[in-house]
Amino acid sequence: MAAGQEQRRRRVVLFPLPFQGHVTPMLQLAALLHGRGLAVTVLHTCFNAPDPRRHPELTFVPIHETTLPDEVTSAADIVTQLLALNAACEAPFRDALASLLRRGHHQVADDDDDDVACAVVDGQCYAALRAARQLGVPALALRTDSAATFLCMLAYPRLRDAGFVPIKEERLDDLVPGLEPLRARDLIRVDGSDTAALCGYIARVADAVRGSASGVVVNTFEAIEALALAKIRGDLSRPAFAVGPLHLLSPAPAAQGLLRAPDRGCLAWLDARAPRSVLYVSLGSVARVARATFEEMAWGLAGSGAPFLWVVRPGLVAGDGEEAPPLPDGFAEATEGRGKVVAWAPQREVLAHRAVGAFWTHCGWNSTLESVGEGVPMLAQPCFADQTVNARYVTHEWGVGMEVGEEVERGRVAEAVAKLMAGEDGARMRDKARSLQIQASAATSSSMDGLVRFMLSRRNANV
Ligand code: UDX
């Protein structure tokens, strides 16, 4: 029997969290696994379900989660959302996985002789990791954030015991032992969620990986995070596969329209701009800012004089629900002819466009990797969660960006934009961004080969 046929018999079950920044890398991983001869079933929530028509090579099975509590769909803080989501998914995920194991896939796939080799579940979904383990299915945790962020999560109990967390005002600039170059101010934080809740959540994630995962899969590459990856491997004493940047290595079509269709008209608008003249501005799919911050952003853009493409997502302004926030009076007139505002952009194509010179970003990990992959320097405005960690690496470790400042203020924004787009600092960051781009494009799929070998060597306890 040919090696390919042999592999075709093994099935991997994936379970993404239903958010843009999580579904995208999981489907990118799915395409890579399928390309290496594995059969792939994606279990998914009905909430924010991916579109199976875009991935005909994969099998999609909804878990039919119990109605999600308001905490998940509302503007609650992310910790409350993740706790509620884990609770709502645990039993339905276990039932769906158990059903796949029982049926041996006769009813869900054409190939009737495959068995489940292992599961890959989103690393934030501790409930699914535990459930897979209970069913005897070897499970890997996919980290859709950086190795540095995951290391930070593993270190949280130690930092709390050492009195480093909750973070004290007078220690904000202290380097965190074992996590350098992070300072206390760069540690994972979630505004509106108390430290106990955040620590409790992080402990569940870390415990699930330590107790229930056979290893971790991280969307990163050795050249930028070798040290953090080595520390993770040392801490967990199990494999950590650095399989990224997934968006560069994977043939998966961009799942950018999970929440809304991208406005492709902005690409034609970019076509008419000079090379590297446009600042692309987007704070991702989840972050919300205060109205005052939104207005400072707007007037900072107006004052910078730079052409810009700004993603003003419905729901971007806290307190507006899912409404599109109105732009400040007079803003359209003040920026006429040099600004374009869209509700959602085809971000990867935008960053690859020759007219884009810099990216004002919240430093979500996907956005950070996408910017690195195109050699675009960044203006960092981290909002919550892992974004402060990523921003520290962008600005301090890799030198490919600068912070917009703790308080977003129009004068400082205009100054920072001018520096980045046209100043000497900006030119230096652009050069570094280009070298990082070269390293990113040299990232190979050897780690993916190792991952597939590891998966094929697994036997679940049910076969
Ligand atoms: C969230 C967290 O904010 C982030 O810190 C964590 O690392 C992943 O989960 P999100 O806010 O969605 O992610 O940011 P990010 O990780 O950057 O992902 C956003 C994705 O949406 C990117 O793949 C980006 O290309 C896409 N996007 C964003 C668009 O396609 N169009 C847009 O207009 C904006």
C-alpha cells in the first residue's frame, strides 16, 4: 500500500474557537494537514460557523452547542466570554467527538476506513482538551497567539506566587524574571476583568495543557521566537511544533469573511496611490475602544497629513453595540481625497499592496504575523490580552514598529505617523521589517512534517 493511502486512513479532528483570529489559523492548519494525506474533520460551533463551501476538502460537523449564553455574544470582557464559551461547548464537543469515534466516520466521510489519530483543539478551549483526553483521544493544543504569550500563561501562577501579579503601579517597568524582554506592563491583561478572574482562566488553560495535551502547535517560526519555544519545551517536557507563519505556508483561502464580507473596493483605491504612501489602520475583529480614543485616532489621522485606509468595524466603539460608529463631524471634509474608511478590509491583500507603507495595528497575533510576512512596519496600539506582549516584541525585540503611546492623543498620533511614514526611525524599521519578511518567507514546513509524523504515531485508546 502506498504511503499516501496508508496516511489517508488516519483522521485528525480539529476544533477552533468561533472567533476570526482563531478560525483562520485552524483552517490554515487543516489545509496543511490535508495536503499531507490526513483526512480532516472540523468540529465547530453553530455560532460564527465557518463556510464549508470554501473548504470542500474538509469535513465539517457542527457540535450543536447549547444556546450560547449572552456573555459570549454580548460585549462582555473576553475572560467572561471564554469561560462561558468553554462551559457551553464542553458536553456538546464531547458528544460530537464520541459520536465520530463510534461511527468510525461511516456516516460523515467517504473514506470508510479511517480512524481518529488525534485531535487539535484551540489552546484557549481547555474544556475540549479535557473532553478529548477523557475519551482517550490524543489531543494537541493549537496556540493561535505567540510562543511568548503562551510562555507568559504558563508562568502566571509563578508570577502570582512571587507577588508580580496583580501588577503593581511602581513595578510597571520592571523586567519580568524569565520572560524578558517583557516588562510588568506588557503582561497579558484584560481591562474590565479582575485579576482573580484572569488568573483563574489562565490557570485552567495551563492546567489543561499540562494535564491533557500531548503537545502544543504554535503559529510562529523559530527565527523570531526560538528562545520562547525552547522555554516552552523545557517547561512542558513535550513537543511544541512551530508551524507558522501559517498564512504563508498554508494553501487555505483566507477565512477573512467570517464576520462580514471584506470591502474589496479599497484595493482599487490603493491602486491609485503612490508606493508605500498609505497607512493601513485596523484594530482587528474583537477590540473595542472608548469613543474619546476613537475621536483621537480620527483627528490624529487628519492631522498627520498621510493617506490612510481605516477599518472602522461595526462595534469598534465600546457602548455602541454592533452599530457602525459615526465618524466625528468634519472628519470626512478634513481628510477628503486622502482617506478611505471601510467596515472590513481584505487585510492580507491590503498589506501585500505596494501602496501600503505602514500598519497601525492592535498587534493581534494574526495581524502581527501578516504584517511581518509582508515586511510592513507597525504603529502599535495594543488593547488587551496578548496584544501587549506582541507589541513589546514588535517594538523592542524585532525593532519593526513603535508604540502609539499609552494614551492615544491626536498630537502624538500625528507625530508618530509622520515618523513612521517619512522619518529616519521609520526607514530603519522598514529595513528591519524587510529582513524579518525574508526570514518569515524562509520558514520551512519541516516542523509541519514533524507534527504529521507525531500525529501518525498516536493511537487513541479506542482503537
Ligand atoms: C484576537 C485577539 O485580539 C488577538 O490578540 C489574538 O492573538 C487572536 O484573537 P483579533 O482581534 O481578531 O484576534 O486580531 P488578529 O489576531 O490580528 O486577527 C484578525 C484577523 O482578521 C486577521 O487575520 C486579519 O487579516 C483579519 N482582518 C482584520 C481582516 O480580514 N479584515 C479586517 O478589516 C481586519
